[in-house]
Amino acid sequence: MTSAIEKEVWAAVHRHLESILTRDVAGYEATTAPELSLYEWFISPHRQDGLPFHLFMIENSWAGTDGEFRYDLWEPRLQLYENTAIVSYTFMLSRVSEGKISHQTHNESRVLVRGEKGWQVVHVHKSPAWMAPLGPE
């Protein structure tokens, strides 16, 4: 059975993801801590810190989701430790462009902390959804 806190965490995660995909800067800032750190293998092999880079990406529609899209979280898992939550899943983004559907998948872990502003993402780690060092088949 899903607890109220688990529902809160997943609602925050979905609001966070939707803010990225719909270019909702205010929503992103509300769901993301200023001290955010990320590892995004497809952007850089180095850690990225803070909000400015991602605000730029969101404002310029990095995800290419100006058209029709949907996302799915496969095998979602939530681990709760008092005011800290760790969620992990395989993220799949499906987009329609020029009448064709494309899909992108990768694995994600997001760490959220509950504070005065509610649940906020403080760390993200993304990895390929295929066996490294091989590329996608």
C-alpha cells in the first residue's frame, strides 16, 4: 500500500520532470534545490552543479518537446529515509516529429530532500540504458 509520503514524493518527481519537458522554469525552480548536482552522461562526463545550466537548457527546450510527447518511468523504486528520498527508474521519452515516433531511454536516480519548500531534487545521476562501454544496438 502506498503511503501519503510516497504519494508526495512521486508527485514532486512528476512535477519536476514535467517542468523540464514543458519548459516551466518556475516549476523547475520550485522542485529543484539551488545546490543541485548532476551527472548526465550524454552532456558531459563531469558533474554539473547549480541551476543556471539547466535553466538555460529548459528555456531553450533542450528536450525537443515542443510537439507531442509522453514519458514513462519503468521499474520505479522509492527508498525513504526520514526527510530524504531516493527514486530510481528507467526513463523513456517518446516524441512525435514529422509524423514519426522516436524513443529515448536512460536510467536515472534522483535524490530529493524535504524542507521548507517541500520535496526538492538535490542530486540526479543518469546512465545509459545499455551495456557500457558498448553503444546502443
